[in-house]
Amino acid sequence: MDETRTIGGLTALFLVTLVVVYRLEDPVVWLVWGAAMVTASGGALVAMNR
């Protein structure tokens, strides 16, 4: 796995989704987004440490 591309992709995903969630201003969307980001970063961490 190319870690640089993975980190770049996760950063881009984070920033794009953050802009969308910020514009929506809905607490439920913020909660779902936060849980998704924790899951995505945790999954990436596990995958990179294998």
C-alpha cells in the first residue's frame, strides 16, 4: 500500500466532506460525519500497520 497516496486521499476526503457538513449545519450530520471519520482513520491506521 502506498502510504503517501492513502494519506493524501484521506486528507482530501476529510476536507471535502468537512466543507459539505459545515455548510449543512445539521447536528445529526455532524455526528454521522464524526463517526465516519473516526472509522476511516482507524481503518487506515490498522491497514498501514499490517
